[in-house]
Amino acid sequence: MKPVVKKTNYFKSFDGTKIYYEIHGEGQPIVMAYGIGCLINHWQKQIHYFSQKYQTIVFDFRAHHKSGMPTDHDQISIDAIARDIHALMDHLSLEKASFVGHSFGTQVLLRSYDIDPKYFHNLIFVNGFASNPIAGMFGNDLAAQVFRYVKRGFDLAPETLSYLWQKSVNNPLAVQVSALLGGFNLSLTNLKDIEIYLKGVSSMDLRAFLKLFENMMDYDARPVFDRVGVPTLIIGGKKDSVTPAKYQEEMNLKIRKSQLLMVPYGSHCTQLDMPDFVNLKIENFLNSLRYNEGLQEMQPQE
């Protein structure tokens, strides 16, 4: 494999919030949006693979990790992240890109597309959903009830809940629980990747996480399906208990120019479980669109 140049930087988004991003490689741009509370590490296998041929762009959501916390906490929202994507494209002087969203990143991309579709050449959703994924999760409303209890507890005692949050997520049992709930396939995913994910979640500001999680529950992107007019690849995991196949099947049914791929043994992080298979399918999709033909010059704005 050829050496890949990595560039890191920040830009100020529409409201002045600093957004961290990385660029790996050169070529047609692919922008990747991870899930709520996740890290760029979730895309490591895709970055390594696609940066050989493409300009692979990853970034931290606002209120996540290396990106800044908005001064106005009302701007911790799907709408704001969707607008950050437009600001990122403008900052890099990119007219269009291929966009890949994992989990909550699918909601973000659907909203971003709906606000301004001109930036989107194609869409790729991995273990994605468009509406509240915890409604009826695991066949009951337990997850929704737990969220309400946690939010109520945080409103009453934010420091105590933040401490308990960090301790519980960093507990060694959290890896096993994450796998049990369908978040990862332990027989396929490297344990270190799960530990990195949990460490990242625990380091996130709990107030911001809860606010964004509530926004995720309230936002329904299904009306956007009929308005999506670009080629779309939808990938799901057959062992995903977090966002089971019904979410991806509904997208495939409603989005024109879409195709569905269900990955055997794939959990909620199919791109980590079976990266070679997922990467190949994404590359085949992009090749079918002849997306890798021609280059866009990247010229970051000051």
C-alpha cells in the first residue's frame, strides 16, 4: 500500500463552534459521520482502505471529543451537526462528496441532505435508522424508561450522575454488556476497539450526550425518504439488536435509487465486525457510479 498523507485541522462552523476534522489521502471526497457518542476510531478500517484511492474525511461532532462545545447549548442538535457538514464542505471548497453515516450518523445525513442536497453525490448508511431507535428496543420500552430515569436524575444531581456515568461505562463488564445488547460481535470485533469506544463515551459531557440523545429520539427523518434523489447504499447487520433490519428495509422501500445489503453476523457496528466485506461492497457501489473518476481540488478556506 502507498503512504497516505494525513492532515488535521479545525474550522469555525456557522455559530463559531470549532469543529475538528481529519483528511486522509487524495481523490474524490468521502465524508464519514459516526454515531452518537462515538469516535473517529469507529472508521479506522474504512479510513485505512479508502484513503488509498479517495480523499477520506472524518470529523468529530460538536460537543464530541476534539470538537468544541457550543456556547448556546440549544445548538447541540441534529440540525446543528447537519449544518456543520455544510460548513465543512464550504471550508474545504468541495462541491459534492460521497457521505457515509453509521447509526445516528444516518439521521444526521438525512437531515443535512434535506436542508441542502446540493452537497451530496451519493449516500451510504451503515446500521442506520431514521426515527427513534429505542422505541420498542429489545421488544419493550425498557430502554426508553431507563433514559427518562437517567435524564431525570441528571436534572436533579448532575455531578453525581456524571460520576456514575463515567464509572459504569468504564467498568470492565461494559464490554460484555455492549456485546450482549447487539452493539458489537465479540467474535469479530477487536476488544481494544470496544474499549476505545467506551472510553470515548465516558469522556463525553453527559449533559450534551443526553440533550443530543433526546433530540435523536424526537427527530423523525422518514419524511425525507421521498425527497432523496441520489444513489443510496443501505447496509445492515443481521445480528443487530439495536437497529434491526426493519429500519434498513423501510429505507430501502421508500428511497428511490437505493439498494440494501444485510451482512451475516453483523452487529450494530458492521463496519468493525466485517470491515473487508463492508469496504468491498462500498467500493463496488462507488465504482458502479464511476465516482472515482476525476478529482476535486481541496482548498481549505482561512
